[in-house]
Amino acid sequence: MKINQQAIVKRWKPILEEYEKIKNKVLPRSFRLVKDLGLAHHILK
């Protein structure tokens, strides 16, 4: 993998893992809603 791709994966992997926890209602999780996850990571406004 190129350096740019590694940086992208490093940034998005934890976000996507947390997203999967939210969608599958796995406990414990850091965020209750996907919206909260997006706001915390500056993906949503």
C-alpha cells in the first residue's frame, strides 16, 4: 500500500469499526447514534 492509502486506512478504520458497532447495537460502544459518530469525527455538520 502507498503511504497516502495507509494514512486513509489509518484514519477511517476506527471510524468504520465504531459504525459497525452502532449499526449492530454491540455494547459497549462509544456513540449511541451514527450522527454522533459523524459529528465527533467532523464528517457531519
